[in-house]
Amino acid sequence: MNSQRTAFFVSDRTGITAEMLGHSLLTQFEGVRLKEITVPFIDSADKAMNFVRQINATAIADGVRPIVISTLVNTEIAGIVSKANALFLDSFEIFIDPLERELGVKASHAVGRSHSTDDFVNYHHRIEAVNYALSHDDGVSKRELTEADIILVGVSRCGKTPTCLYLAMQFGIRAANYPLIPEDFSTMQLPAQIKSLRARLYGLTIRPARLQQIRNERRPGSKYATLANCEFEIREAEALMRQEGIPYLDATSKSVEELATTILQEAKLERRIY
Amino acid sequence: MNSQRTAFFVSDRTGITAEMLGHSLLTQFEGVRLKEITVPFIDSADKAMNFVRQINATAIADGVRPIVISTLVNTEIAGIVSKANALFLDSFEIFIDPLERELGVKASHAVGRSHSTDDFVNYHHRIEAVNYALSHDDGVSKRELTEADIILVGVSRCGKTPTCLYLAMQFGIRAANYPLIPEDFSTMQLPAQIKSLRARLYGLTIRPARLQQIRNERRPGSKYATLANCEFEIREAEALMRQEGIPYLDATSKSVEELATTILQEAKLERRIY
């Protein structure tokens, strides 16, 4: 008998919500490691029945029944999946009843319901924001930085680019980024292009050992990647940010999602995507 | 009295899971439009009490109690928030009991629990994939395309770039993109750089009216943006993709998340981030 256990995150659509919810629930159980499998687009009775067969086969292979965390919207499909040999947790059905009572309206149970006007507006803002982030990455400015909602500053490889892209994708924020480099530290002045935009600057910093690790993957054995150089750059960058009154976050133990959400909140940015 | 009603999505961390779950639940109620507010980082009793005051003030201002959808992990904090004048729906607590029984382990209720080794591996894959997408955007190849897990092809502005970035950020997939342009249609041949990589090509297409709208925002009044030109390019691109046996998706009414998830599944890509 196998000691592995499997968790399935199932949805009629992308499965991203089911996966995020399920993963965060399961990390609450220390010492328990499950094989996590996301199963998107279960949007017909046929697909549901195939999925049931997959669950039942997994139960036999694992020697223990799987856990299924569902955001299935369609009652009939959820009903089919609930018959599988698994602990079936339905994060949708469980809240529909109290919401129906509270709102005095019946749920439509239609898959993929959304407000199409909103969708187009969101799409537009997202694309604009992504294009903005791409054309203002790493100080490469094709358009004016004055259009930025926020400009992230910090030493090379501290996490500015993914944070900008996440701000753009998730919230529609126009986020530029601008590196702080040794030349800036010798004068202890902000680069001219961003000096007048101080109110929109937000800093990232990182612990030297982590920066060394990241830079070393990029340019192994370079002076750029040495611990001494990382320590120097970070110390100077932090001093410059403090001198200029730029708020900054330590990216070392934060995910890109956490950095982006924290900056959104702290800098009081107005999101363009809901 | 105001007829608006408010929904809060609250979390000890970024609130992104609560927001996605809550938003998809609420779109099930046709004709009901709520003001949706995400409240991240409620990670202390003080913050929870401030949030309760905000909820109660909103109940008075709206003339109707708000809805609160929570992924709060800490029982004490959730307990404080549950006392507010609102319909409180706790997506965490509701599943912890059945999971504890099933797994035979008590939940830790610790905020931000995660596997730190996983985190570093995920961070590494995500950054590598984002860098890869950035350096292979729109046919601009600084490194070899042969390293790509997938190469998206399609006409200019059909959604390739955000889909590549989403594949990178969410799944750690190395996604390049390569535009199909009028020169390719005159020869009805794939560009030389991607011809030998046919098995890794995946197409996006779009409806002409939508493409016209997107291009017109970018270059108003240009020939590039005319409906006739959009129709021509799309017809030729689809013919070329069919001729070459490249699978393709219509991006018109799909979100970036749906495109990325569908491509992950259809192309049987192995995700590097969990």
C-alpha cells in the first residue's frame, strides 16, 4: 500500500480559486503532504464522470480516499462528482444558501457568469498596464514615467520586475521600475529621471545572502554576485531611500503577491481591475 | 437611505483567494450589484477591531448589513470579525473540521504557513519564467527559442503577451511569443525561426471586430487597425495555422486566466509552480 494521499481542486472554469483556497487549507496541516492536482473545465456530465473514475482509481492506487475541494457552480455536475470515493468539500454550494437568504434572490448556477462590459474594461486596463510595465522595465522608458501610478526602485535583482507585472495583471496598476546602481550611491542622489517623481517612488530591498544567491544563478562567480558587493549595494540603496524619504519593503520572505498587495495598500493606489 | 450594499473580502494575507471566491459567488446573483472591497493583512486583534468598525459604519451608511467573505486563518481574529453587523461567511473554518477528521491531524491555524523550500523553488521558477517571457516577447529573442516550453503565435494584438506572462507567473512555464505578420501570409510559410519548433507552437486568434477595437486604441485611424485589414490578417493566420497543424484558441471572449489554463491543459505542459 502506498502512503501517498491526493487532493483534487476542481472547477468548471480555470480552477485557480479552488487551487488557491485548497492549497492554503492544506498547508494548515503540518507534516501532511498531499499530491495536489488541479482539474479545470469540468463543465459537462461526461467530464464529471471521467473525473469520478480518476478519483476512484486514485483512491485505490493511494490506498486512501482523496480530498476534493470544489468550486463547481453547476449543481448537477457537483452532484456527480460528490458521488466519488472522496471527501468532497463544496466551497460554492455551502455559501449559496445563506447568500440567497440574505440577498432575497436565487442563484443562477450558470457557469462563467460575468459582466461582459466589466470584462472588456478590465481587459483593456490589464493590457494597458502590462504594456506599460513592459515598456518601463529596468529604467527603459519608451513613454513618460509621469504616467506611472507607481515607480519601484531598488538594487538589481531585488524583485522589481515581477512585482510590477503582478501589479499590472492583478490590479491594472501602471507600474514602472527603475534600478538603483553604484553610480547613484557615489553621489547619493536619485537618478535625474525619477528625482522629481519622489511621491510615486516605492522601494524594494532584500537581504544580502538572498540577493547573492539570486545574482549568482544569473552571473555565477561575478563580482556583481559577491556577498560583499550585495551587502554594499543594499546598504547604500537603503541609506539613499531613507535619505529621500522613500518607503520600502523587504522582499526576502515575501511572495510577489504579498509585495504587490502590500504596495497597493501602503501607497494607496487605486486599482483599475476588479 | 442608500440602496447600495457592500461585500468585504477579508484575509490575514493578500486577500486574493477571498476576493476570487467571493466575486465568483456574487456574480451568481443576477441583477444584484454589490460594492466589492478587498481587505488584506488583517493579522492582529487591533486591525480586526478597526475592520469591525468599518463594517458597522458601512451597514449604517448603506442601510443594509454588508456581506463578509473571509479566509481568515486565525480563529481569534475571525471571532472578532464575526461579531460585526454583517453576514459573515468563513470559508476557512467551515472546511477545517472535516479536514481534521479526515486527516487525523489538528490544523495549526498559523497565518502564512507554507513550505519555505517550495517557496524558494517556486520563486526561482517564476522569476526564470518571467525573464524568459520578457526576453522572448514579440519575436525578440535574446536567448534560444529552443528553451521554450511553448511558443504562442498569432496576429499582432491578439493577446499573446499577457497570456505568456500569466503562464510564467502562475505556472512557471517558459512561454515565448512570435507574431504572424503579412510577410508570412504572402509566402504561407512559418517564419524560419519557429519552423522547426512546430510541436511547441500554439496559436491564438480573435474575432476581427474585437481586434479592430484593440488596435484602434493603439493606433487610431491606421490601416493596421481597419476592419478590412484585421479580417484579412486573421483569415490568413488561421489558414496558415490550419495548414501547419498548429492548434489554436479564440481569445475573443476568454480571460487571460482561461487562455493560460486551457493552453496548459491542451498542450500538456508540465507546470513548475504549485
